[in-house]
Amino acid sequence: MSTIRGRQRSDLFDRNGQAEPAEKAEKTARRPDVVDLRVPADPAYLAVVRTAAAGLGTRLDLTLDEIEDLRIAVDEACSLLLAGRAHPGRTLEAAFEVGLVGSQHLSVTISGPVAHLPREASFSWSVLRALAGDVLTGGGAEGAWIKLSVPGRAER
């Protein structure tokens, strides 16, 4: 099953339609939008993750070439986390954090079922590092993760 879940910045009103206090509204307004995407850990679903990345890249006012670079970087990260094969019963998760107006920064944290990522000297890593601004990696009991950070137009 695929799941797409979004958490949007508050529109500065509480559940009763009342305006939030300025102090709370200021804190709320500084949070980025987050879109969580969960798909089966199968290479057949990578197109869904790539498409989500491209759609969110348009919010950053990226050029077509920059959007394509983002799609390829996300695809490479997903491929590394799947080790090129399906993992029945497991999921691939992508959390897209879209920066606030003015910064327009996008970070993508992708977690997958593989316990260990391939050597960072591989061709896939070269492509990933060339296309993404910053690349961080880690792992845990549930699998490994890769975080890509892409600067928005305001940060370039």
C-alpha cells in the first residue's frame, strides 16, 4: 500500500477559527511544510517518489534541468536503499521538507530496508553527490537512510 501524508504550516488559526496569539503564530509560521511518502520497497514504485520530488521541486522555482537533477538524485538514493531489488513486506519512506518562503530549501530524507549502504566510492554515490547539495547517511535497526539537501533559488 502507498501512503502520502502531508503536514502543512498552520494557517495561523486554531481549530475553532480563532486567531492564534502572535507569539504562537510566529513560531508556527517558521515551520516548513513536510510531505511524507511511503511506498512498497520495490523498484517498481520509484517513479512515484521521483514524481513527488519533481512536483515539490517546482515549488522552489527550480529550472527544468534542476528538477531533473533532483529527480535523478532521489532515484539514485532510493536505488541505493533498495540495493536494486524488491523487499516484500517492507517500505521505502521519503520525507520531503519544503522550506519557507524566502529560503525555499528542500531536504529529502529517504529510508529503506537495506542494513548497509554500498561503498561511497561507487558510481551511484558519485552521481548522487554531484546532483544533490549535501548528502548525509546513517543507519539503524530498521535500515539505512540518506538525506539530500537542495538549495532553493534564494540560496544560490
